[in-house]
Amino acid sequence: MKSSKVIDILKDGNVVVPIYLLKNYKKLKIELNEFIFLMYLYNNDNNMIFDPSKFSNDLGITLEEAMKTVSNLSDKNYLKVEVVKNDKGIMEEIINLEDFYSKLSLLLVEDINTSDSSKSNIFETIEKEFGRTLSPIEYEIIKAWLDSNISEELINEALKEATFNGVSNLRYIDKILYEWGKKGINTKEDVEKNKQKRNSSREKKEEVDLEIMDWNWFEDED
């Protein structure tokens, strides 16, 4: 096989599998082949057209296996095959994964509540501050912070900083935590010291600016 052909194959695309799902898919009570099929759909989910022949070709399985897997996942309430009208007014069958996302969200919440009750407080705090329920992906992001030994206290301080600046999304909070990490800010006390340092620097700059403004430049001439 020519190297260019190999490169073309590698460029064909990748399937992203969240580490959390890889470690916990058995809790969903599905078989490995069903999990692989779900991840395939998960990566292509945008009202994906129900096309068993495409599933068979993309996953290297028989048409019968593709149909059986869809049927099994439907019976287990992980997906639905629905008939909808497309933009051209033509009726077509699509795959709906809303049931899968709902089950995944419940699994995440259960894991959070059973692993460490003290950790669940930050999830509730952020939901209350955002005024909405967190998505499964947002749960994963916060859990990743905690797993990286970022304290709930520090996350809460970053949340306050974001709220103060009128921003309500985890990307902004993640940026704050990243910058604090680079500066060695790991506790609430460190945050306070950093604020005091910034305020002190700002006050000194304002004093210098006032001295320049108040200086009588005409009297200073010899």
C-alpha cells in the first residue's frame, strides 16, 4: 500500500470518545458493540439520517448487524428512529439521541452524588448561579477540575470572578483557573492576596498619574 493511501485513510476522520464514557459505559448496561455504535452516532449526531447501509459501511459490520444494533438500542431506550420533514419538504427517517443524553446525564449525577457528597455542592452552586441545569459536558468539565485537585473553594472563587464580570460560562471560569494555576494561586487566601497586590499596583499607578496632573509645569521652568 502506498504511503499516500495510508495518509488518506488516516485523514478519513476520527471518533471522539469521552474518557468518562469509556470507563463507565458498562453502567449503561449496553454491550461493547452497542457502545461503539452509540459513539459513532454521538460523533455524527445532527439529526443523522437513518441509513443502515452507511452504518454498515462506516463500521465494517453487516447490514443485519447494523439493523439489529439499532433495534437493541431502541428497545433499551437509547435512541429513536423518527420520521420528519426536511427542508425540501421530503419525509425522511432520522436518528434521535435525546434519550441517550438523558440517561448519560442521570448517570453523571448519580456518580457525583455517590462518589463524594461534598463535591456535589459546587455543581449545585454553579447551577444556581447560572440559573439553569448543567449539561452532561459541563458536568464532565467540572468533574475534571475536581479530579485535577482543583479545590471546590477555588472553583467557587473563579465563579465569583466570572459572575462579577458578567460572564456565565465554564470556558471563562476554566480560563481563570488556568491563569491562576500559572501564578500558583491555589487557595482562597491566594486569591485575596492577588487581589490586594493588583489593587495596590493600581493605587500606586493612580497616585503617579495624579502627581503628574498636579505638577505645575510652568513654575518648574528655570
